[in-house]
Amino acid sequence: MTLPAPAACLSRVAGIAPLAFLPPARLDGLSHSVGQPSRDSFWIAALLALCVTIALGILGGWPRGGIGLMIAAAGLSGLVVTRLAARLLGGQTGDVAGAAQQLAEAAVLTGLLITIAA
């Protein structure tokens, strides 16, 4: 198993967070024309990502603390980007979703590496 599988799974859910919890920042933007995922869809995706991460982490023999830190890092980074977008832009854009995903992936991998190296 490779490291990116759970990291990619968790980070994609973090990227959906701004889309599900914020309105589009601009009414003439592409994000507005595409629509908005429901919050229920977000929570279902988050639950599935959580299950996949835990299962793959246990099967991979990763430290339990590392698995927990990965999950916390993804959630926290998604929350931070969502809150910043709400405060600075008044909503979400595709770039905000991409930034949330990228930050979450870096945070997730960093959290796992911290526990493995310790």
C-alpha cells in the first residue's frame, strides 16, 4: 500500500468542505453555475474517508496516533480554509476548494510522517 491513498481520500473531503458549507463568493462565477453539494453528502463522504483511512492504516501497520493525527489534520485544515474563505471572500470558489485540498494533503502526510519518525 502506498501513502497517498488515505491522504488523497482525506484531502479530497477537505476540499469539498468549503463547497458544502459556504455559498459561492460570486454570483457570476463558475462555482455558482455548477451548484453546491449538500451538507449530508459532505458528511457521508467524510465518514467513508474516515473508514477507508482507518482500515488502510491498520492494514498497513501504521501507528494509531498517526492515523488519528492524519484525520485531525485533514479536518482542521479544511475548517481553517473554509473559515478564511468565509471571512476574506464571503464564500467559496474553485480555487478555495483546491487550496483546501492541497493544504489538507500536505498536513495529512506531515502528520503521519511525524508519528512514523518519532
